[in-house]
Amino acid sequence: MTTDATTKPTVRPSSLPVKPRIYSGIQPTGRPHLGNDLGAIRNYVALQDRYEAIYCIVDYHALTHVHDPEVLRRQTLEMAAALIALGLDPKRCTVFVQSDRPEVTELCWLFNTVTPVGWLQRTPTYKEKRANQPEDVNHGLLTYPVLQAADIALPKASLVPIGKDQAPHLELSREIVRAFNARYGETFPEPQAVYTEAPVVLGTDGQRKMSKSIGNTIEILAEPDVIRKQVMSMVTDTQRILRTDPGRPQVCNVCQLHRHFGKDYEEIWDGERAARTGCVDTKKLLVERIIAHYAPARAMYSELLADPAHLRAILNEGAERIRPIAEATMTEVRERMGLR
Ligand code: ADP
């Protein structure tokens, strides 16, 4: 686990929780992929015992691009099942759905009033999203990072486990919180990112980060045949043409992923470099390791989804646990801003 070296812990206002709180949000957009797990969810799991941990399925965020109510509802439950199957224990952490605590939308509006629009227009992800959905450049895309800042600030979280792709958003959250604190007095901690050993996992194309929107994912909770197909399609070292050519394991994404599955990474590296093993061999090994590693999670995921009422109860309990925290923050914020 690493924290962002460019960010420094800040002075703790007296209204802050005594035990540092961590918060992270994840969109309910389909089954999680290997990048989500290695880049973020593994840290969610690791941190749930060390901190007061709060994890949120951010369905308000998803509304910027998911417009089918049934799909959104189904995917929200699927994400809850996936997070629990991958290791979140609702007894040791809080898992809730963003729209079950609508205080966050009020805080988002209040944060809008301290956020210069130029900061949002310059956000790289805003430019990307506009390009990805030119027919639907809704205002939610622009204000997305403000809602994210509100998500983190509502429970006064000081640590945020995320993948590196989220670093610009977190920096913006820090700036928004700083702007609020400067105008209305020290209220919120400036959140710090927490990264795993794999802050950027490349996709099956070996070029871009693994992402649902690009479609270059390895779906860890899918049926083994789907995983097999996705891993076997991975682009490896493009300069290695023949099986007998020495490979470049440092640029081969398949070799790099072996770091996280099994203890023989160095052997695999050496085998590729000395051309003892071919790309297909290392892919086959990786497939079997990924399938075996996630088999218990896959079974639990199916079991959880078979009982949606139980899942719903876990999420309701999470939202209730957050209620006093959210209400206390909003009372303080309204008072500081001169509302009521
Ligand atoms: P996606 O980009 O596939 O839509 P999300 O935006 O839902 O994924 O990301 C959920 C969490 O997983 C975030 O903390 C994000 O930083 C992390 N994450 C997503 N993709 C990767 C990746 N390829 N490598 C590392 N972390 C990632």
C-alpha cells in the first residue's frame, strides 16, 4: 500500500473523527475487472480492519451514462454482490448505495458554489467523457468531480483507496475541500490517495489501462470460458515474432500480471527472456491461475445474487450506519455557510 507522495496530511480540525476514515466509491457498471481488483478493491479489503472503512456504490455518478432504470438497479446489486464476494465484510466495514444517503447531493450543490468552473472544464476525464459520448454531454459529466468531492467529504474521510487513473479527480477533491475550508473555516480533511502495488493495470490490448468503457477487460467473476477467451486474446510483446525469439518481459503485460498470481514471477520473467517459454504458455498458466484464484469469489457472487433481499438488507443497514455521520456533517456545513 502506498500513499501519493505529492500530497501531505493536513491539520486535523477538531470535528474530525478520531480514527482515520477511509472512503471509496465504485460505479455500478457491470462486473468488476482485474484492474478494479488489483488497483482498488484489494486495498478496500486490506484496509477494512485498519481504519473505519466506508465503501459506496455510486449510482448517482452512473446516471451520467446509464439511463435504463432496470439496468441501474440490477447493476447496483451486482456490484454489491461482487464487492462482498471479493472480500468486503459488512460487519467490518460499511457498504452502502450513494442514492440511499441523498445528503451527498446537497453537499455537492454547496461545493459547486466554491468550485470555479474552469477547474472542471480542465479535468482530463471530462474531456475524455465528452469525446466518448458526444451525443450526451450532460451537466453531470462536468460536475462529476464535485459530487466525488462531496462523497469523500460527507464522512470526512482522509484516505481514499483508488487506482492511479483517479488521481486527477482526487487532486480536484483536495482543491475543492481546501477552497471550502478557506472560505468557511477548517471543516474537512484534505483526502490522500492510497494506491496498491498495481496502481495502473493495462488492458488486454497491452496499451491502455484496463477499463469497461474501452472493452479491454478481464472479467474476474465471469464464467471460466469468458476469462479464458479474454486472457488468450491478450497482446504480449509485439516484437517477439517467433517462439524462439527472446522476449521482453518488462513490456509483456501477461508476464507483468503474473506478479500478482503465484510466487514464480522471476522464473516466468527469465523463461520469457531466454525464450524457454512462449507467450501462449505464459497465457495458459495465467488463465488457470486467475480462474482458480477467483473461483471462491465467483461461487459466492452467484449465491449472493440469488438472494437480492439479503443484499438489499446489507445495503440498507450500511446507509443507516452512515446516517448520523452524514447528518452531523450537514448540520455543521449549513451552520458554517449561514443556512438556516
Ligand atoms: P472503469 O474504468 O473500468 O469504469 P471504475 O471507474 O469503476 O472502472 O473504477 C473503480 C476503481 O477501480 C477506481 O478506484 C479505479 O481507479 C480503479 N481502476 C479502474 N481501472 C483500473 C486499472 N486499469 N488499473 C488500476 N485501477 C483501476
